[in-house]
Amino acid sequence: MILLDCGETSRAGFFPWWHPFFRFACDIAIEPGEEIGPQLRAMGIDPGRDLRALVLSHLHHDHADGMEHFEGARIVVSRQNYAASRGLRGALLGAVPSRWPAWFEPEQIDMREPGVPGFDGSVALTDDGTVFAVPTPGHMPGHLSLVVRTPKVTYFLTGDATYDEDLLRRRIVDGPASDIGESLRTMDAISTFARSEPTVLLPAHDPLAHRRLDERRVLIDA
Ligand SMILES: [Zn+2]
């Protein structure tokens, strides 16, 4: 079992009012029982022991701060995103390195394996290569997305490479982006990929993603 991202913590209030992330952070408020740890345990999954890997698309607080539940797990992040998320630079980009657990030493990956349509590189996360990561920078340096190939369709878990399918179709960069031009190139790369095989788009914040998942509705009809 591979998990992409681990959500927010219930301990909110860590961005001062002047921080550029404040207006995005303030509408994310969860209760302790809604954190990823208790939710996985309720499903009979021990977050520290039962996963093949926790893959982090990027280290923004709302995708990574739930990491505190995953001590002992293999945690994977791109080398570039980990570097960008540390220290003051990371804090200004929307990561919260001051709250990472002392044991947090993620496996840093590079996209050194052959590319797929739209992307120059990739890295396999399973032995058979059906689950792999591709570089999708722009929202944040070193941001990655996860691709899951199944016999009938391919699922493209974008993280925050786009906030929803409509924005991708219209080539609109929404929310904080460290490089808007790079974000657009990433969105075009995802579209190129989706033209090469039937692809269901699953952005992290897209409220309609679960419906497309249920219906296996593809982005572009072949
Ligand atoms: Zn983000």
C-alpha cells in the first residue's frame, strides 16, 4: 500500500497574519479525529508499519504535517522539494520545517528513470513499475505527482500541480505558485500524458475527484 500525502494537523495557527500563506491556510481547520493517523487506524492500518511508502507530493503544511503519525514508515519526497522546504525559505514557501518530527529524514528521490509522454524522467515506486512518480514543479520546486497504471485506466494523482480538472483544461494557475511559467508547463505535460493513455485526473483539492474516481471518467477521450 502506497499513500500519497498525509494531510493537515489539527494544531492550527502557525502562520502569522502577514504570511503569504495565511489566506490559504485559514480555511483548513480539522479536528484531531480527522487527522490521517486515526483515520487509517480506524481502517485497521498501522501508519508506521503497514505502508510500503508514504510519498509526499510536496511539503506544504496541508499535505505533509500529518507526517507525525508515520514514525517508522518509509517516507519519500523529491530531493529538490526537500531542499526547498527547509529553513526560512521553506517556511516562506508554505512548509513548516520547525514542526517536523526530529526523526523525519525522508528518502530523497531523483527522477532518473526513463520518461513517459510529457515528462523527461520518472521513478518507479513498485517493482512492476505500475506506480511511479513524475516531476510536476511550479506550485513548489520539486513538486511530484503519482501515476498508477491499471489494466483499463491510469490514475494521475496530481497533488497541487493543478487544483482541479477545470483549471487544467483552461490552463489557469490558481493558488500559490513558486513559478507560474513552470506550473503551466507542468499542466501541459499532464495533458500530453493524458492524450497518450486513458487517464483519470485526481487533484488533491478537487471536490469532484472522487466522482471521477468512481466513474473512471478520463480527462481526454482517446
Ligand atoms: Zn501545496
